[in-house]
Amino acid sequence: MSKYILPVSVFGTVFGGAVLLKNHVTGGRCPSKATVTGKTVVITGANTGIGKETAQELAKRGGRIIMGCRDMEKCEAAAKEIRGKTLNPHVYARHLDLASMKSIREFAESEQRVDVLVNNAGVMRCPAWRTEDGFDMQFGVNYLGHFLLTNLLLDKLKESAPSRVINLASLAHIVGKIDFEDLNWEKKKFDTKQAYCQSKLANVLFTRELAKRLQGTGVTVNAVHPGVVATELGRHTGLHQSQFSSSVLSPFFSLLVKNPELGAQPSIYLAVSEEMEGVTGRYYDVMTEKEPAPLALDEEVARKLWEVSSRLVGLEEEGQTVVEFEFLQEPLPLGQILNKSHMVEPKPF
């Protein structure tokens, strides 16, 4: 019997250590018990993963939940499931394709009130796909789509103030770079990893610039890295496509990576927590405020990104004329926008 003691002890120690590490990585559950009764919460990409769990928890807390999704069949099924589990009848499926500026505009026009906006949807490490409007899929969906959606909903958020915007970012932003010369990967060789990192850095820069522009309105905006979560987002990474990774790495991966329910806790915390009242322009690693990467703190880059993005999606900045052409309802080609822009160069990285 004694010959089994050492191996069992070693296994127990390793397993216990992994569990403790997982608890540390997950950050636990949202400590706030605050409700959102009577408030309208818009969540993008809410039919699966973190978005679905966020929708379900906020439905439990009494919110009127708008689930904005591209796949309406899956969205309707998820909304029905959440209504059944929470007994909250005010959970609605709405069509929203973040790869289509037309779809985003139609969605924004359909909503009459917004108290909380959770920009959750995203794609990761996909091939060199293009959105309906010709943008790199990751930059278009992860950043530009949410940039346009948020701006179109700003008046409604201001009317509902105090209101909140939560942008799902990623730790990957620390190795991102905003390439103003080729945001759309038209000149250089496409790198799916760098495209993802650029989109997530853009989300953090957008958060900080939007917070500045919303000062005094009662609308707050914060970015959050939810941690490492087992969702469909990683379908293009190839992590489990080999026999070795599936049989050897998967057990350890499952110990260290949290499930979507825990992955949703940071979004829920930023959406409901009393201590987040009035807090804006911050970056959170799970539920702990952290300083983002140095590039994400560059105010000049953030301002320029905002101005370029406004033109890419066809937004007009009221009272400002920084280019020599009229703004159009439909977005202009990226090359045409950058060639006609009179904006300053960013600070050196």
C-alpha cells in the first residue's frame, strides 16, 4: 500500500495547486447583488459564451435584455432558454450583424432606450475575411462595428444616465499596434494574430477617448479583459486540432481556463456594481483595475483613431471639419479617407 502513497500525494499536490491557480485566474464571482430592474441592457453576441451568460445573469437581476446577434435562429433559442430559466419575459432577440454597417444602423434605430451597453461580440484569429463593407473581419467586428453601434446609441445612453458602456477587451492588446498606414491589411502580409491584437488595442483606446468625450454626461465607459475563458471564440486558433493537444493538453487546459459563467462575471460586475458608479475610462483585468499597455495610454493615437474611425463608418463629428469632403451615409474606402485626411501623425511607439 505504501508504494501508492508517493504517487497519490504528488497527483494530489499537482491537482490541488491547479485548482488554486484556477481560482486565482478566474477572479471569482461578481460580489455585488445589485439589480437592474427597469433598465434596458443591450448585449452583442449574446447567443453563446460570455454574452449568453451575461444576458442570463442580468435577466435574473430584473433587466430588460436585448440580445443583438447575427444568427437569429441561435439567438431566438438562447432568448427562449433564458426566459425559461429566469422567468423574466423581457428577454428579446434582435438581429445585429457587426460585419454590416447597414445592420448596425438598423439595430440602433430600433432601440428606444439603453441603460447598459455591453459590447461583447468578437471574432478571434480568423482567416483574412472581409466584412460586408470591406474591412478586415477582426478590426471590423471587434472594433469598428462596436465603435459605430456605441456612437449611434449615445443619445439614448445620455437620456438614461447614469448609464454604462462595457467594452470587452483582451490582454492581447499589450502586443497590439495601430498601423494607420495599413489598418485594413491591404499592403502588408496578413497576420491573423496581429490583426486580433490590433483590434483589441483599438478597443482600449476607444474606451479612453470615449470616456473623455462623455465627461459630465453621466455615461461611463470601461474596458475589461475577462480572463481566459473556454468559449467558441477560439475555434480558429487550432489549439485542440492535434491528437497531442487534445489528449495531453486538454485536461490541464480545462483546469486552468474558466467556463463562460465565470467568464461573464467581470462584465456583470462593471454593469451593476455600486462601486463602479461614476468610474470611467478604466481598464480591468477580470475585476481588478490595471493600467493597460503604454500604447493604450497614448492620447494622440486615441484621438487620431477616433477621427479615422468616424470617417470609416460614415459618422459626422458635429462642429468639426477635418477633411475636405462631405460625410456620406455609407463608409468611404480606407485608402481614400487616409489620403484626404489632415490629421497629425501619432507619437512614436
